[in-house]
Amino acid sequence: MAKNKKFRLIDAILSVITVVFVAEAAAPAAAIGNSQFFWWIFLIIAFLLPYGLVVSELGTTYDDEGGLYDWVRRAFGDKWGSRVSWYYWINFPLWMASLAFLFPETIAMITGMEIGLVPSLVIELAFIWIVVFLSFSKVSDSAWILNLAAVLKVGIAVVVGGLGIWYAVNYGFANDMAPATFLPSLDSNSLTYLSIILFNFMGFEVITTYVGSMENPSKQIPKAIIAGGIAIAALYLFSSFGIAAAIPALDISLDSGIMDAVGIMAGVGSVLFIVVGIVFLITLFGNMVSWSFGVNFVAEHAARKQNMPHVFAHESKKNQMPTGAAIVNGIVASVLVLLSPVMELAGFDGFFWIFFSMNIVFLLISYIPMFPAFLKLRSVDPTVNRVFKVPGGRGVLLVVTWLPVVLLVLSIIATIVPLNGSEAEMSKIPMLIGVIAFVILGEIMRVWSARGRDDHYGGMGTHGDPFAYDVAHGFEEEPPSEEVAMEEEMLIGREPRDLV
């Protein structure tokens, strides 16, 4: 048995980088200015550390197929489980739509050709549906795709950061580098993009799915989360430094910032510019493919318990992949893309940031209930075997629980709520309207999904063990014996479905 446990600490760290690091987030982070260095360090201590401890305990204690959704449902029942699954899911088609806008823009920069409205829409829709069809097949979840994406993402960060050093040495910095500029800034422009840093920490719970392959998960998982977080922060800061070396912070484009910086430093049309552009486009596919499986499986898992619409429960008879969720992803993202010309006529632009910020907000919202769920499960389920346990007494647990919640709420407010009457702040109104609309739609879907269900799971402390409740109410089947399970796996030729 011990021979099979070959998943090393370095493997866990690389897996974290693969899933969590997204190159397109470097430009919004650079827009914070030099104070981003302070905010990265502060949030590593105030958010990443408690977040890492909480997911380490929950992920190693409760081997739930639905991950975040199941942890919240286990603590607070169907109502909050349904909300979390909706917020966690809706962030993905919003993200996919935002990245779709980058495709024709980046192609136009690489080729120097202007792409019209109709060709742009065709390219954007092609990107969306290629991602959807890739998520139908298990081959798109293979290690080589994820590892290639990780290498390319790190490569972009290294190239952009390296160019920044070279450019600064030869031409000086485009931004003021006085020591005072590195102090934390509380202006609305900087606070708006702080959610980007929190967004860049999300997804670390992926390594809790590797518990069975680790020799010492109680030590390896916390180390991998902290080491991975520091490595990712270093990559973002290095690439953001490269962008800031060439472009003043206030002039950084949130969507084309990386390409603009490479164009200034290496020359538009240069071989390096073209190579970085092509690699950047490939990483966009890598982002979507690596995240689609986790999002789709969580949506399917929730739908089987009537916490999401039934269409999400549909899976392929051939390979048991959640095709229902994947298709809905494509439909929603396509509608958003096709609405962009109408929004432009209404006077709105900057579609990448509009949808990207909404995606960030919903992802952050989905994590808020996880922290009080952790505290409640500590109270109502004290006897369960905890492979890893957050150290400290009651005071430490309260800080670990509520400090991240406060930071999440404040960052969400700063991202979508106009804090003054300036033009930049008023541009948040479309995002605020969109978030409110999807929250209301989520409440409608929650009620609609539960129709016909006689009883509702209210969380541990009211109904006891959630798995026993689900079996009793027909949402789950009794697990087969080990011999039968192995035989079934061999017959259908599939691997266990890990949450990505």
C-alpha cells in the first residue's frame, strides 16, 4: 500500500500552481501600483494562511465529492448548499465569456489586422464551444495538458518579468519608484483591484483530493498551500513588475496589459511579441479546461440532490462526464458574448473587466459560507477523525474563521459598489446590476430545483449525517462493496472522478 503513495510535496505545489495561477490576472494586479507588494504580503498572512488551514482541515476530514458545496451543505443544509453551488457555478461561464473577449483582441495585436464585429463574435463563440467540447472528454483532464499549461503560464511570467528588468535597466521605470509609493494605498482605484489578489488565491483546496496518495498529508497539505501561495504571489509580482516597468499604473489596460507591455519592451510585431501572444492564447484554454471539471462536477453533484436545476445532473453514458453542466456553461457564455454589441450601443464598454469582475465576485461569495461552516462542524461533529486539525484554541479559531470573511466582504464591496461619484466608480454600476440579477436568479433556481422534495436537509445538528440522509431520501445509493466497486470500474474502464 505504501508503495502507491508517491505524491510528493513538490507535486502538490506544482498542482496548485497549475490550477490557481492565471496569466490574465497579472494586468489587473499591476494596476494597483507599487502598493500591490504590500497587499500581497498582507493578504498572504491575513487571508491565505487561515484559508489554507481551513481547507486543509475540511478537505482531509470530509472526503466529499462536491468539495466546497458539500462542506457548506453538511454544516448548514440544502438552502446554503444550493446557494454556494450556484455562485460557484455561475462564476465559470462569466469567466469564460470574459476570456472570449481577449481572443480576437490578442489575435488583432499579433497580426496587426483589425477584426470586425462579426469575425470577433465568431472567434469568441468558437473559443467558448471548443472549451465546452474539450470538457466532454476525460482526455482533456490528463496530466500533460495541465502540466503544459503550468509551464506556459510560468514561462509568460518569467518572460514579462525578465523583460521588465531589462527595460528598467536600459530605459528606467515608467512608474515612480519612490519608497512612499510602496506604502498601502486606500484610494478607490487600488481597492477596486484587491479582489484580484484574493481571486488569485482561490482553488488551493484542489490538493486535498490527493490525501490518499500522500505519505503524510497532515504536514504536506498545509506546506503545499503556503508554499504554493508564496510561489504564485512571486510569479504574479514578477510579471506585474514587468508590466509596471513599461506602463504607468493608471494607463494599464486590464485586458491587454501583458501584450501592451511586451509590445513596448520587445517591439510590436517582434518574434518574442508574437510567441508570447500565441502562448497567452493557449493558456486561456488551459485555464478553462483545468477549472471546468471541478465546476461541472460540483454542479452535477448538487443537481442530484435537487440543489441545482435537473439539467446539470445529465452526464454522458459513455464516460460519465457532466455534459449537462458543460452545455449550459456554453449557452450562458454565448448569450453574454452576443449581448456585448447591445451593451456597447447602450454606452458600456470594457467587457473583459465587466464579466471578469463579476466572475471574481461570485467566486469570492461562494467561499464566504465555508469559514463559518468550518467553525460549526468543529462544534457539531467533534468526534470525526481529522487528518489535519487547525491548531489553537477558541480565539484562534474565531480569527481563522472571521478575518477571511471580513476581507472577502470588503473586497467584494470595493470591486462592484461605487464608493464615490467619479467616472471610474460609476463604471461599476453594470457589474453591480449584473451581480444582483444573478443572485436573484440563483434564489429562483434554488426554489425551483427543490420542487417536489418533501423534506429538506437542514445541516448537521438537525438531521445528523448527510450521507445517511441522502440515501434515505433517494439522493444517493448505498456504496457497493470494495470487490463490486473494483469490478465495476474495470468493466466501464474509467478512473475515479477527482475534483479539480
